[in-house]
Amino acid sequence: MNDTTAPTSGAPAVAHGPAGGAAQAVLARFEEWARTSPHAPAVTDGAHDWTYEEISAAADEAAAVLRGRVRPGDLVGVCLDRSAALVVAAVALARLGAVYLPLGPRPGARRTEAVAEDLDVVCLIGDPGVLPPAHRDGEQVKLPLPDRGANAVATVVAAFAEERAAGARRAPAGAFYAVLTSGSTGRPKAVAVGERSLAGLLDWYRDETGLAPGDRQSLLIGVAFDPHVMELWAGLTSGAALVPAPDEVRWDPAVLAEWWRDAAVTVSVAATPMAEPLLEGPWPADLVLRHLVVGGDRMRRHPGADVTATVHNAYGPAEATVVTTVHTIRPGERPADLSSAPPIGRPVPGATVAVTGPDGRPVAVGEEGELRIGGALLALGYVDPELTARRFTGPPVREDAAAPGASAPAGDAAHDGARAAEGAPGPGAAEGAASGLARVPGAADPQGGAQAAAADPGTGAPSGLAAVPGAGAPAGAPEATADGRAGAVGSPATPGAHGGARPAGATGAPVEAPPAPPVSAVPGVDRLYRTGDRVRMDADGVLEFLGRLDDQVKVGGVRIEPAEVEAAFEQDPGVGGAVVTASRTPEGRTRLVAHVRPAPGARPVGDALLAAVRAWLPEQAVPAAVRIVDAFPLDANGKVDRAELARQPDRPAEPGAEPTAGATFGERLVLTAVRGELGLPDAGLDDDFTSAGGTSLAAARLLAVIRREAGVRLRAPELLRQPDLRAVAALVDARRTTDRRTEGT
């Protein structure tokens, strides 16, 4: 069922998701399950189970240790993997009113230090052995967190740095969690999300998947990425059991399918690149998986006819609380045209989407444009208010005030008006600033607070803002006249009628009506987030994803800002400059290449540079290869010609890197797969897989090639333990020999 308000033919490309109800607070829902179903399983990790009562009690103990050191609104970085300990830490921080900042189990020392310089992170929670030096040398307090499970660590501490950076920013008021995204300045950005937005998302998730007691919800997504927050709280607010995935599951689609089966997972979230090989079939047998939510990258093909789970192709940036639109494909549903990629669908409840032109106004249905997002699921903004002001803007004004616009969901205006009367902000009315576009009633205050409660007695708009007909109400709906009655849009009120005020000294002469105020081009929203994504909307309100408008790229489902990768390389004094380009492999995957210009007198080595940037970057942002260049080509405007750089051919492999005439089957297979299918043309048999540019997704593809071509099933840990690709090849040869002997007996 989808009650999306879609545009009519020829109308502006604006669509509203179904009106959402009053979402119950996230933490309150968990508390209710802990009270009413204390003995139900909350976390199941292999042979280990924790009930809702046990998770609640453990969270109380952890919160008691932190209380007084961690205050409401404080940012706390969490460096834990998927585990019961992570779940307990999230609940404890929510009870303290702190802001959960998931960084992942091994965020990298330099990246963590950069975060601590920009953000006022009170402490880091994690294994003391992986914390950065500034936190290893400061005060550490042991936390009583669960120490069992596949990804558990023996000791977890809350580490407080000896000194916190002066001028570091706190999270905006009302933040429930924050996540890092790639930043164009070379440093990650922090997006802050309020509890109300997350609660609205979770309402959609539960309604769409039917997640309920007795279900098993995956805890699979990497902890540093925002879909992990949806997974974690979806389980805890549904009475379901969370099932943390062992680390090797995220490397290999075949292992993922086995884990779904063995752990009896009924509802799962997975990155599109990991799930797509399974969706293309044959679909694994004996799964109890009912719903699979995929996202993070473009879905290239429709699920196979034998897929028994309902597949939700979800789209959404962290700035709009994980999911904004979704296209649902139920078992057996097959479109007439299988050659086109599945769309990203319609907006979820509470979300509004608009396809806009360069002027920020909606284009017509069927035209391409930039996707902007509004509604109740918007994040509060970035922790940096200046960046918030640039990316979260007020809605544009219609050029023709009389022109019909797309209608807003019924009830939004009344709901927001009631909240304004109570002094509470409307949807998204937190950190966010209007740009040069006209602001509408209820638009968020640039400094992060809600609009002032004082309202103009004639319009009901906050003092100092002009009322905008149509904002928050369906276009063409009656507007309030000066006495509060409904009247036609733009109809002049009779001066003095029904007690209306007259100018001082007036004798009954007619007063000229003021000019009609501007009309919002996107009714029903007070802010819009500019995604930078290029899309097209059809007449049914369904969005098709077409690509990016800027240099930002997606690798393995993670948005990467090339400037951040370039800045990481430029930390090395031997690097005079770095430019990162992205290209597509024949299989349609994104491959990053770093082009490095040495500093005068320096002779940087590609492998050493790659090893160094791993401390700064998430693994998806580490380029597959480094090219040492004398200079960067320039275009007619004197800017680096990235397209020309990307067109330059790869340098040939180093002498001796080719397999010899006597190379084994495994050596030929591994080297061909790594160079060809994984897009790492410089790799040699003496290279370590990771140093050659291998990522977790690349490892998954290599394992799939080995299984397909050699009939050998290796596990990700086996691959990563090998000192070089030659050793991987030897393992393939040895396993093939063993398997043949077994078959012959």
C-alpha cells in the first residue's frame, strides 16, 4: 500500500509520502518492550542470547558508570563492532541523553584525531588497544559491557582525552545520533539526526516489513554507516531479536546467504553490491528471510524470478535519516522490460521529494534535475552551521502565484500549527538555515532553534516573516484572513470588516490591499536538502536515479568525496599534489585511482602512500591504484582536467609481475581475477591483497571468482591472512588437490 501524493501530468515534479502519524519516541518504545516482554530475546549472537531485561539492566550499569562524566547533548564516539556490547552502549547513551556517534571498531588513528579536532567528542568507547594515542594516554574507565559473541572484545573502556580541542563544535540541540560523511574540505562532515526523525523512519520500517516479536533482524551493516542505526533500533523498538553478523559475513555473498539460513534471519538490511549476486540467482534455498532492504548503491538488475523475499530498493542520504524513497519488489513481480534498472521509487511517509532545476524550482514531470528532500525525516543538519546553511535551504517561491502546485499531504498544516501553538518545532525545525530563497512560515531558524513562538496576529506566521499561501497546506486551500476565518487565496479583505483593524485616524476610506505574498513552489515543507543527485520523476511520482551532479562518487555503497581522499595523500610531505578520479570497470563497479605529483626532490612510492592513507580513510575510499605523474593536465579554464587524467592508460605491470610459463593454475587464476575483474591492473603475485588496493567488496568478488572457476570455497579470513597473492594462489592449488583426492576415495 502506498498513498504517495504524486504530481498530475504536466505538473511540477514534487511528490509527498503518505502522512505519518505521531511517532512514539525511540527510547520509549524500547523501554515498553523491556517492561512488557522482559524475557524475550533482544540480541542473539550464535550460542549467546540476551533478553530485553538483560540488555536494559546492562545499559543501566553502563550509564551509571558514565553519569556525571557524560551529559545530555554530549557527543560520544563508539568504536565497537556489531555485538551485544554495541547494543548496550547505544541504549545507555540514549538514556543519558548523549549523542551516539558510531565510528566503527577500527576507525583509524588519524581520522579519529581529525574528528576530535572538529567535534567536541567527550569520550570514545571501545577496545583500549585500538584507540588513538590521545585517548590511550588519557583517563580510561572500564565499562561493564557484554564480552561474548562473534565480534566481542574482552575489555571496553570509555576513554577521555587529556585535552579537548578548543573551538570544537557540539551537536545541535535535540540530536539523538550523528554520523560521519565524506567532506569536500578533506575532513569528514558530521550529520546530526533528531529522535523524531528516526522514530518516523522506524514506523515506516515496521509497517513495511511487519517486524515484530519472534522475528530476527540482522545487525549487518558496518557500524560507521547510518543504516546500522536503523537496523539496531528497528529491532529494539519492535520486540524482535537483533542478530549481529560475524565479520566474515560482509565479505562474501555466499557466506551471507549461509548466515541468513543458519541464524534464521527473517528481516535484513544489506548493501546492494553484496546482495545483488544473490538476487540474480539462483536464490538460496531454505531461507526464512521475508524482507530484504538494500541500498547504498545503484541496483542494476531486477531480482530473479525465484527470489522468495520481498526486496525493498531503498534510497536516502544520511542527511534525510537513512531512507527517503523506496521501490518494493514482491516475490514473483517481474516488469515487462527487464533491461532497465529498478527505480528508487516513491517517498516514504513524512518525506517530500522535488526534482529541481538550476534556480531551485521544481522542473516538470519527466525532466531531469537535482533531487531535493524535505519533510519530517530531514536531519537537524550538520554540526557545522555554515555547511547546514548551504545544503539545507528554504523552499523556493513559485514564479506564478496563481499556478497550481503539487498538493501537500492532508493534515500537515494542522499538525504543524498545533505544535507551533505548543511552542514545539514542526518537522525538521531544528538546525537549518534558509538560503537566498524566500522563507516560508515554520522555516527553521539558522542557529538551530525553532522559530520564535510569537506570531503575527493577522497571519499566524512567526513575527518578522511573511505568510506564504500554500506552505504546509494543499495548494488552493483557503487561507486565513486577518480575523482568522478562511478566505480565498489572494482575495482582498474588506478593510475594517469583522473587527479588522484600521490605520490610526482612518475615516472609512478604503485601504489598498497589500501585494499578494509569495507562494511556495514546494508546499508542505519548511526546508529542503540538496542531495546533488540527478534524478527524473515519472507521472506516478516514481524516481529514477541517473547519477551525481558533482564529483562525489559511491564506492561499495559509501559516498566518497574525492577531495577528502586527495587531502589524505597530501598529508605526505613527498606529495606535491593529488587528484583522484573514478572510472567504471566493465562490470559496472566504481574504481578510484589516485594521481600523485611528487614534491620537488621527492620520489613517493605508490604502495607506501596507500598504506599511509588507510589511517585516514574508510576502506571504500582507499584508491585501487596510485599513478605517479609529472604534472596534471589542465582544461581551457586552467583547472585540472580530471576526464583527461582518467583517460590516460594504466602503466604496464612491473617487470617480472606476469606469471611465468610454469605458473600454476591458482597463480594464473588469482592474478587474472585481481587485475581484470577487480580492476587492479598493477597487482603482482608478490603483492599483499590489501596493499594492492583490495577492499572488503573486492575480496568478496575475488572469493566468488575462485569459487566459480576453481570450485574452491575460501573464507575471507583465509584470504586476508595470506602474506601475498602468491600465497593465496598456493592455497587455491592445495585446496583443489585435496578436493580431488577426496572425490577419488
